[in-house]
Amino acid sequence: MANRIRLIGMQIDLGAGRRGVDMGPSALRVAGLEARLKALGLSVEDSGDIKAEIPEASPEGSEKLKYADVIAGACGELAGSVKRALDEGALPVTLGGDHSLAIGTLAGSSAHYRDRKERIGVIWLDAHGDFNTPQTTPSGNIHGMSFAISCGVGSPALTGLLGFSPKVQPAHCVLIGVRDLDAGERANLVETGLTVFTMREIDELGMRTVIDRALLQATRGTSGVHVSFDMDVIDPSEAPGTGTPVRGGISYREAHLALEVIADSGKLRAVDLVEINPVLDEHNMTASLGVELLCSALGKKIL
Ligand SMILES: [Mn+2]
């Protein structure tokens, strides 16, 4: 793993149904992210924030694909920043922002490896599938479509970012922690053949086994793993500051363990931490947890 970390903030809430998640990058910085990472001996650069236009000043567009034009533009910019970080030998840590931003981060890491005729695997931790399409979405919110889009499923206006699709092969992708899927989304996941570990598999097998299997899947035939971590994968009792909480999530320790095992693998190449909404949080506890989790992902050990 690179010991150079580049923080990239993404101020965006256009992809979500509830406002305020665009303040997530600030909440993570206020919670001491940079100092905590430096204390681990990492070299940390903060490249500042990319700002998507606010909804009040943006055309909503299709009600089945809200704010697609603005999201595509902002994600294009983010993709460039993520690719540049990787090209320069740094590990990009993208701070969200709603999960539509993964359209940009996965495009960026995919493009970096594509230049080298290599591929990137994905481990996506989330209460939801983020695998809707304009045909199956109940809300039209793009943060519920971003994983499908990255796998080449969905609107060409978004799957075609940077001029190639898919960004990642479904065979190299794993979804972990889901407990709330829409009916059409479930069908999309089954049809795509994505590897999914639901909360039931975590309960039955334990997080260690689930993460071992996920790493095996995501690293076979790839040069490493891009982790896209949605804070709503964690139980809302530990992470209340998120827009679409669902009870029955992973525990505080399961979240750390997942990222500690990924860090130990040496295969982490990029990470997104998304859906921290300070408006809904209690004294910034969800952002503080986010900082702790990034430390685990980047090599912090208990002993
Ligand atoms: Mn998500």
C-alpha cells in the first residue's frame, strides 16, 4: 500500500433524497482526519474539495435520473482527481458526499489501471445495493444507482463517463452488508451475477470469513481493491448521521475488522467514505467513527 495518502473532498448531495450530506468532507476534517492519519506515519496531502452545484441552481432533469447532468460533470472532475492521485503514486481517499460520487471515483481508478492494461476490483459496503436503474428506481436518486452504473448497467449518460464502460467487471465486484433492496434492484443484482454477502451471511459466517472471501473474489485477476464504504452499512445506533439508515447493520467492531483485514491484505488502492450527513448526526459521532475507520483501512493496529 502506498504510504502517500491524498484526501479528496466531494461536496455533493444531488444524488440523495435528503439534504446535507455535502457537508460530510468538512465533518471528517473537523473530526481530525489529517492529524490522525499523520500520527500513523503516513504522508497526507489534502487536495481540497470538488463542489457539485447545489440543487437550487441545478436543473433536476428526468424524475427517474435526478440531476444526472450535474452529477456527470462533477463525477468527471472527481474521476480526474482520483486518476491523477494514482498516477502520482498516492492512495486516493475520497470524502463524501452522497454515494453517486462513486461513479467518479471508480471511473478514475479504473482509468488508471486501464492505461496499464490492468484492472481494479471493488468491495462495496452498504445497507443498500445501489444497483437500481432508471427503470427500477423508486426515487430517481442516483446514489441508489452508482454501483450498477460502474458495472455498466444504466443510463449511457453516466455509464459512459470518460468514454468507456463498464468501469469494473461484475466478476471482480463484491457487495457486503445489504439488508434493504428494492424489488427491481434485486433482479438487477441477480442478473448481473454480482457476489453479494447480505447481513445474513455476515451473521452466519462472521465478518472475518466474509471479508476473506470478498478479498479473494475482488483480487483474482485484478491489481488491487477499491473500497467504497457507505456509512449506512453500520448499525444506526453507532452511525446515526446518515440519510437512509436501516436497522440491523454491522457493528462497530465488525466495521473495524473488515477494514483491518483489508489493510493487512496490502491490496487497498483507493477508498471512498460516503454518506456522512452532519445535519442528522449527534455531535459529529458518525464523522468521528468515519475517521477511526479510515485509520483502520490505512493500517492502524490495536497493538
Ligand atoms: Mn450507498
